[in-house]
Amino acid sequence: MSAPGALIALLSAQTLSIAGTSLSAIALPWLVLSTTGSPLGAGLMVMTEMLPYVVAKALSGPLIDRFRPARVSLLCDLLSAVALSLIPLMLVLGNGAPLLLMPVVFVTGLLRGPSDAAKQSLVPQVARRAGLPLERVTGLAATVERLAATLGTAGAGLLIAALGPVAALGANAACFLAGALIVGLGLRIPPAAPPPRRAQGYLDDLRDGARFLAGDAVLASIALMVALTNLLDQAFQAVLLPVWVREAGHGADLLGWLLAAFTGGSIAGAAVATAFAERLPRLPVYTLAFLVAGLPRFAVFTLAPPSVAVIVLIVCGMAGGFLNPILGAVMFERMPPAMTGRLTALFSALCWSLIPFGGLLGGTLVSTLGTTPSFLATGVAYALVTLMPLIRPSFRAFARPADAPPPGSDVS
């Protein structure tokens, strides 16, 4: 497979995977809300999917290093398509009570974690083959991620409004099947480094990765900050926003368009970052982007109608689009190639570690405080977290390390 072909295949597989994930992120909580009316139940459904996702991702790193990322991604995507197809089948057969769906949702989360980690760990290899700066490839990945999320969220809202959650969840399974085919046919990339020798066991590999991350103050600080903001993002997307939409008398189509406005704006931000990120000052851009992407997005739903909220979400999304290209480049620059799989999986799992509890947090806040106070509380908390780069000294080493290889160089 040529270098451009491998890059296109990776971006296409990521697009399908993220689009499918975005579909289920709306369809599953909406299914619970529409059948039970329980915000807490919707948060519990999200937790059932995301908790095994994070745990499986954290544990999958040595597997990715030993058996190559493309193989792990292919197998997990095929099994995910099978598992996801069971959900609409159960709904059609009339056995789709939320409690009965939870075991299947749990399995899909268990499979998606290693699959996503495997795709992400391919980024530095693809960048080397294409001779591109890491910021350029991570920016492209972020752009297609935002595009896929936009299509997935808008498509989910339209599908649910027109045909119900069965159609949305069926499309989710189709996305993973198509992604598996692309990985199998288009991502045959030689490994960046030889697989680790089997002199030590699987748990030893995990411990090595954990020690490396714990000893890197920059990566540890990033993981803490992103984990906290992801917790609040998940509360916003999985519970607070769907409840606000239902209380305002609107349907799932508006929910899809609101989320698509944010991710659509982030496409533009990620596209600009793709072109210029390697020349921008990393820490100031990172800090400002997080500040703009956070509090305004929560506050607008306490003050403004949907038309104004859409504009604010687009602006917040544009700011958020600058984050992933910078974060991805920092992450891969600081990782030894022979440990890319386990370090990528562990770092990503740490960043996602609080997401399983985001829906539960949102459901608890709405059930106890009400919708508007919940938006205010989470927005203020988000603003406080985004001040971390101004407080923690470790963020001052955010720039490219002096001993890092030039972007796009072969370090295998």
C-alpha cells in the first residue's frame, strides 16, 4: 500500500468508526429517555458502554504492540459490527427494554476500546511513510474525526426522528463493518519497530507503559486535564443537552443539529490547525482554545434560544478543533516507537477514564438540581479545569522536546 493510500485508508476507517460511535452516543440515551423518561437511566446506559471501553483500551496496548495495530483493529471492528447488529434485532423482536440491552452494549464498549487504540497508534507510522509533520497528520485525523462526528450526530437525529432508534443503531453496525473492510484491504503497513521480545509477560509490558507515562510530567498533566474536561463533555452531550431539548418541547432532530453545529465548527478549526499547527505556539493556543470551547457552550443553554445556541456552539467548536492536532503531536513525539501501542492505549484510556461517569454525573445533577443549575455548575467547573495550564508548571514543557526528531523523519 502506497503512503498516500495508507493515509487515506486510515482516515476513512477512523471516519466510519467515529460516525458509528456518534450515532450510538445519541441513539442509546435517547432510547432510554423516550421509553423510561429517566435522565439517570440514560446516564447509566452510557456508563455501561463507556466503562468497558476505557478498561479494554487501557489493557490492549501490549496486544497492539505484539500483533500489529491493523490486525487488532480489523478483528475488533468485525466483532463490533456483529454485536451492534444484535441491538436493533432485539428492538425489532420486542425484547429491547433498556435493562436487557445493557449486556450487548457492554460488549460493544469492550470491543471498541482496543479498535480505537489500534487505529490511533498507526498515526506515527503513517506520518513517517507520508513524510509529513505529526501536526499535519494529527490535524487531518482531527478534521475527519470532527466531520464524522458531525455526520453521525446529525444523521442520528434525523434517523431517530424519521425512523426511530432501530435505524440509527443499524447504521452504526454498518459503519463498523465498512471500517473493518477498509482496514483489511488498505492498511498493510510495516511496523515502525520490531515487536517487543517475549522475555517479559503481558503485565510487565503494561507496567513499563504505566511507568513511562507516570514519569513524563507533560503527558501526565495533559491526561489529567483532558480526563476532567471529557467528564464534563460527556455529561453535556449524553444527558444535559438531551434533557434540555425534551423539556423545550423539541425532538431528536434538534439534538442532532445542535451537536452537529459544535462538531461542524470544529471541522473548520481542525482544518486551520492542520495547515498551521506546526508553526503556532502550542501552549497559548491550547489554553485559549480550551477556554473558548468550554464555559460559553454550557452557559448559552441557560440564557438563549436554540438559534443563538447554534451560533455559540459553532464558535466553541472552532476553538476546540485546534486541540487534537496539538495534543496528538505532543503525545507521539514523547513516545518511543517500540512502545507506541501500549503508550497510546494507556494515555488515551487515561484521557477517557472519567467519560463512563459523565452521563451518571449529568443524570444525578439534573435529578437533584434541575436543568439550568446543572448547566451552570458544569460550565463553571469546566472553566476552572481549563485554567490548569496557567497553574501547573509541567505545562511549560509543552513545546517540542529539543531532542525530538524532525517531523516526518524515520525513527524506527
